[in-house]
Amino acid sequence: MKKFDKERVLLAVAGPVIALAVAFVLSAIVLVASGKNPVEPFAVMFEQAGFSDIQVLIINQASMYYIAALAVAIGFRMNLFNIGVDGQYQLAAMTAAVVGAHADLPAALQVPLLLLTAVLTGAFWSGIAGVLKVTRGVSEVVATIMLNAIATSVIAYMWLPDVFGVKVGNNNTTGEMHESGWIPGIDLGAAGEIYGLVLLAVLLGIGYWVVLNRTRFGFDLRASGASSTAAAASGVDPGRMVLTAMLLSGGIAGLAGLPILLGDTHTYSLNFPTGIGFLGIGIALLGRNSPVGIAFASLLWAWLDKASPELDFHGYDKEIAVIMQGLIVLSVVVSYEAVREWGLRRQQRRVGAELAAGHVLGAHNNTTKEVAGR
Amino acid sequence: MRRISRITVAGAATASLALALSACGGTSTSAGSSDSKGDKGLAIAYDVGGKGDQSFNDAAYAGLEQAKKEFGYQTADVEPTEGETGADKEQRLVSLAKQGYNPVIGVGYAYASAVKGAAEKFPDTTFGIVDDETINAKNVADLVFNEEQASYLAGVAAAKSSKSKVVGFVGGVDIPLIHKFQAGFAQGVKDTDPKVKVLSQYLTQTAEEGGFASPDKGKTAAEGQIEKKADVVYAAAGLSGQGVIEAAAAKKVWAIGVDSDQYEQEALAKYKDSILTSAMKDVAKAVYSLAKSVEDGKPETGIVRGDLKTGEVSLSNSNPKFADDAELQEAIKTAKEKIISGEIKVKSS
């Protein structure tokens, strides 16, 4: 049993490590091909990771990536591809900002109200795709992509001055939220402030692990993901599982924008970061849908984002980081598949070897031993 | 198992597509390395789109080039990353100020909060922000423009030139900044000839969807308006405007350009006979003037407004067919004088 675990850890770690190594090497080749020093950019970026203000930026950004990636990962575990995390979190942040600007309760009620608003908005938006899939058989991929576009339009509508919009200069905002809904950060002096909701990201990660690995619902979810027919045969209602998984995924997605909304901007404006939902897909893949893996992956992504701008000041292009992110995603797929097959072959070989050993034994003794050898 | 890996591949394909899309905006920049000594001057930080947008980012770069040549100091221009937050923008400005660049200009209203934060940290550096007037600090110059005034004149030109009595407006992204262009244009048309109908269309709701960077979208929109009998189309759509101009040239109707004098642009040389005029917004001059004021030791501060009076917004006169049309020129001249004297108040939304 012990040995089996080591084997699994080896296989789990080999994929990402190989992918990263390949991505580094390929990026270096790109640099050499464009006549640049292939090592210095990485040195600069590693150096950046040592600065406290950059670390704060990395952690803040990673918290949002992490939540978005968890939302995607829940879908993946169930064999659902929620590509609509992007629309879900933006719409949820929008409604939370609007509620925060108009409701003014004591902080103890205001903050839960805002979190709930975001969760419900996200769940509602992904729920549409879930209902369509369960009742009409519409692919959730198509439905959520469409819903992304609709979310953009809904947000634009809510920005209208006679709806919820407040114009500040040339910017559309939703007005400043009441201070009771602001979540104080961890003040690190000159280095900046870590968003208070980074803690929420950690809690969500723990919750994700507990639900998936220690509850019946989690088991049903993983079972449905592995084989929906087998799960249905053992009494799991596939329709209900799809809907629940979509709602859960959307609900978590709804929280992805809140760290910056409640911790920094306090309004939903044209500057609100977009695209986190799409990045979450790559991060969930790299993290292999595991809460720890996703944590590393989102930190890696955030590091590439936050350390690369410095490259501009050293005569390199910061797009190197984007190239690298792309290469990582590509090599992740290849290396995971390769490692999986390698693991499978290794397993087969070992079983074969044991069988062969069984045969030898069986030749001396009787056939029952050979069966036991399996 | 197989289904899982198929979904993995689909996910990876999408993710890499998203990355590929987001990588499009960037071009190589050549900022000076931080360890080189010497006199450091103007630095600009671009908004999404960056250098090469044929629009106001490029105009800002032109101002930077001029300052660099004239004052002979080291300059820097830095591009944003996709989906970044205000904190990243502030980090960028702080980093520039820390290296000794002065002034530091954020191009685009998205830099508002970043400029505010950075200006507090570096009180001795002059900061500039283009297209925003909400920052009120001693060391910040708000470089804003009355785009609606030039657009009003474009509306006058359009109404005078239209035979079908239908004109079109194509906006890049549905945001307040572009609403100013539309409002001025529509008012100019109506004041000149109330019978002329204005068709308006915005290409996208958000800049991320490419409203400022998709000539194909601009072309489709313009073709639709031309089909509805529009014979003058005005594009305030950044790079997408090239598509509008292309469509107008193909259908032999007039196009009105924006931001810079598009009649003179090399990329549009093929279509220049269809470009009636351009509603110009001289970001280059505003950027250069701020750099000059810092160089002269009297840095600009507060709201620095470019309008018809200062000449930082204007209508270009490089198409001879437009410049030689006496009646048209007369109408534009009268409108311009009335705007400057305050007789005509141009709406901005």
C-alpha cells in the first residue's frame, strides 16, 4: 500500500514538473532565436519574486486565479466544462458592487450579504446552462460561452446612468460601495496590503477538498465524472448531479472577483480585471484539479504576470511571460498524457512481472498460488 | 478516462486560444535598461492596445519621440498586460518614477487611480493622465480634450456633404469617452440640417472584445450603414476605423477619420481619396507640452484642456476636395467660431 502511494505521488508530480521544464527550455529557445540572452530574463523575474511589494501583488492576484480555477475544477471533476466562469465572476462582482453601493447594513451583515449576492448571481448564471443541459441537452460549453457574451451586455446595461451606473470622468462605475462592505486587508506597510479575502480563497480550497473527498456528494460527483452510466446504475441521478455541479461551479466563480472588489476598488468600473475565468481554465489544468496543485499553479501564473513587467526595463519584452504561459498549457497536456501512458505501461509491466513470477511459482506448486499471485 | 482527456484537450485548446488572443496587443518595446546612467525624462505607460494602434497610443508615442529628440534625454514607454488591475498600473508608474523618469504619463482614463496613488508616493515627480479630469493633485496634469467639438465640426461637414440625407457613426466601444464623439457629431449634423438622419452603432461593449482593434468589425458595421443609404460615415473606433474607411472607399462614399489626420496615414494611402477629413485630437502635442513644461521648470498642473481654441482638437484640411469646397469651409468656420465664442454649446453625452 505504501509503495502504491509513492507511485501515485511520483506520477502526479512528474506531469507538471516535466511540463514546466519543457516550457522553460522552449522559452529559452525562443529567446535564443530572437538573439537574446536566454537566462537573464528568468534571473530578473526570480529576483522580482524576492521583493515584498511584488509578493503582495502576486498573492492578491493568485487569490482570484485560485477561486476561478477551483470553479473550473469542480466542473472538470464532473466532466463538465464550465467555460463561463469569466462571465459568472464579472456579473457577480457587478451585482455585489451594486448591492454594496445601495444597501448599508452593519459590517457583520453587509459582508455576508455581498458574498451571498455574488454566490447567488454566479450560481444563477451557470444554473441557466445547467438547466438547459439537463432539460434540453444543450452542451454546457456552448451555453456558457453564449452566457459570457450576454453577461457583458447585462453589465453594460447596468452601467447606464439611469440604471445603476455612476460616471466618473470617462469611466463607468457603479458608485462607491458603503464602507461597511469593505474588507480590511493585511497591511504590510510599504509593501502594500494583502486582500482580506485571500483567506476566503484558502477556505474555499479546504472546503473543495473536504466536499470532494470526504462526502457522499463528492463521491457521487467524481463517480459521475469517471463514468456517468456506471454512476447512474449505482443510483446517482445524473441530471441532478449536472445541475448541482454547475450551480456549485458558478457559485464559486461568483466569488472570484470579490477579493479585489471588496479589498481595493470598491466599485465595478471599466478597469475591473477581466479574463480571470479563462486563465482559471489553464490553471485548473496545470493544477490537475487538486486544491494544492491549483494553489501552486495560480501562484506560478501570478508570478509570471507580476514579475514580467520589470523585463521591459532590462531590454527584454515582457511578452516572454505570456509565451511561457502558453507553452506551459500546451506542454501540460502533452506531458500529462505521456506520463499517464508511461504510468499505465509501468503498471502493466509490473503486473506482468508479478504474473510471470507467479507462473514460475505455479510451475513448482499448484494453480491456486498463481491465482493468488494476481 | 478517454472522455476526461478529451475534455482536457478541449480545455487546453481554449486556454491557449485565450492566451494567444491576449498576446496580440503587444509589440516589442525598447525601453532603456535601468542601470544606464544619465538624464531621464519623459516616460509614458500605454493603455490596452498599446503601441501600434494607429490611434491615441501612437499619438502619445509621437509626442514622446518629439520630446526625446528635442531634449535629448532618455525616455521610456511601457505596455500594459491583459486583465491587469489598478495595482499593477500603479506599480508600473511607481517603477518609472523610481527610476527617475519625469514626467510620467498614463495614457488613458484607466490610469486614473494609479496616477493618483503614484503621485502621492512621488510628490517631486510630475505625472500626467490623458482623458481623465478627476485627479486633483499638485503634481498631476489632467490632459483632457473636448473631442465633441471636433466631432461637431465633423457633423457639419457630414451633413453638408451628404446627398442621401443619411450619415453614419461607428463607435469602437460603448463607453462614455466615445459617447462624446457621437454626441458632438449628431449635434453638428442636426444643427446643420435637421432632415439628415444619423445612424449610430458601437462595435463592442468592452474594449477586451476588440472594438478598437478589429478592422473587420468596423467594415461590417460601415457596410450595414451604407446599405441603409448612409453616404458619409464617421468612425471613432481606433484601429477598427480602418475597416470603416475601407468599406466607404469600396462603396464610393465619404469616410471621416479620427484622432490623427488619416488622409496622411500611409496604411490608408489606398483609400485616401474617400477620406473627407479627420476629427483630430492632438495627444502628441499635449504629451509634448507637458514634457516641455517640466523641462522649463514650470510643470503643468491641474486640468489642461485641449479644445478648438487651443487647436488641440481640430478638423484636418489635407484632402483638397474638402479644403477647396468654399461653402463647406464657410459653414465649418462659422460653427467653429460659434463654439469658441460659446454661442454653441456642444453636448458631451
